[in-house]
Amino acid sequence: MKKAFQILLILLLIVFSLAIYVNVPALKWLGDNYLDITSNNETVFATDLVSKSSVSQNLTPQHSRIQDPIYYDEANKDWELVWHDEFDQAQLHRGKWVKEDWVAEKNNELQYYSPENVQLKNGFLQLVSREENEKGRHFTSGAIHTRDRFSFLYGKVEMRAKLPYGKGIFPAFWMLPNRHDVWLPEIDIMEMLGDKPDETWMVLHWTDKEGKLATEYKSHLGPDYSKGFHTFGIEWTPSKIVWFIDGVERFQTDKYVPQEEMYLYVNTAVGGDWPGSPDDTTVFPQYFEVDYIRVYQQTGEGL
């Protein structure tokens, strides 16, 4: 009897190993979390298992270790890291960022951007949104940008972040021309309506030849982006812009491509025309947490 049980156990282990080897769709349970490994190697979302230094990535069935994604071919594109902030210091780097101190006057938004709502904690940037009265507004929030500190023409941009949520909460990571009082063209690397935390938007705005607003966009349904850290990025070349979420291409366009240096902007708006106002279901404070922001450019034969 004991020998038969041992043989059965060995056979089960062999079958399980073969199933993984031939890439049979499977759901691997790990504690209270899971790795969803599919037959076509789609993105694996395991955000609750992810440490600060690692993110979700495409995994082969034979290799389930979670690590930083490499969604570009270094040998072909020759990417070089030209600017980054890991937010590991005690204070926001003043040589890299400007904190907004501004009662927002666009899109009927409801927040005052206060420098006090920008903080660094435990190696993360936190943009905090609060329900409080300040400068004639009933909400405060945080925003930072790199205008006149850092701008670039073409490259790869990536942010790893955990997003805030709730009705009327509107986090965004975007790019604008390095000029004052100019809002177009605009590359929205990531936007999310807080009451739909599983849907992010990839958007490009510009002014057409007739002076009218033109837009190209796509949304993507994924996991709840407020529950864990994910990467959001673009590759911007002279001929097109490609958007990536967790290392997977989700959208691209060549209908219009900005041809001037642009700077980075990170913020959480409260209220406004698109997200609407917070309601009784919205929880405050909300935190837009950023692990890192990195900018690469192509060199050598990759240009």
C-alpha cells in the first residue's frame, strides 16, 4: 500500500511537470495571491506579490520569477538611461522637479495644488489628495513637473506607480512642450478615472491644420491599478508613439508626432469635466504613489 502511494505521488509530479512544460493554461495559487499563466504568454498580474524593486512581467511557463520587465530590445535600440528619479532621498530633488502651487483653473477642476501635498516616504513619491479648505477650494492635491528643469526630444519614458481611486479622483502622467502657458501638443502616458480603477487611458492631443483640437486615444482594461504597482510608459520616435502597460504594447499612433522638446508632469486632479466631482463614496486622503520615473534615449545604430 505504501509503495503504491509513492508510485502514485511520483506519477502526479511527472504529470504536473509535463503540464507546465507544454504550456497548459494554469492558475498557480500562492497563499492569497495568484500568478495567471496563460497559453499565449500574456502579462502576468501578481501585484500583491511584487516588492518595491520588481513588477509584473511576461513570464514563460518554465520561469515564474517576478522581476523588472524588459520590454525593449537593448541590442537593437541601444537605449541609454539619460534621466531618472528613484525617489529614495529625504526631499524632492529641486534640481529635477517643480512643485505646483496653484489654484487649478482648467477643466473645472476643484483642487488647489499645494506644495505640502507632495512628499517622499519610504522610497516613494506621494501626491496626496485631501478634502480640506484651502485657497478658496474644498480639496487640495499634489502636482510636480520638470519644465525648465528637464526636457527632451524623443525617447522612452517609464513610471512605476500605484494609483489613487474613487469618484472624482483623476491621476495622470503626461508630457507637454517645454514652453510656458502652452498646453498642446500633449502626450498622456497614463490617465485614469478613479471610479474605474481597472481602466487606464492613453491619449494624444494636438492642434490640427485648421487650429482645432485633434485627439487620438485608446483605453485598456486590466487589473485594479489602485491595488498594486504597475509600469506605464511610451516609446516616442520621430515617426510614432507607442504606449506600454506592464511591459506590453497597448496602443500606438503615427497620425501626429510632436517634434519638439517636452517635459514631464505628474498630478492628481480632483473633480472636473471628465471625472466629475467626488461623492459620498470617495475616500480621503488618496495617494498617488510613484516608485520611479526613468527616461531613456537611443544612441548609435538605434537612432
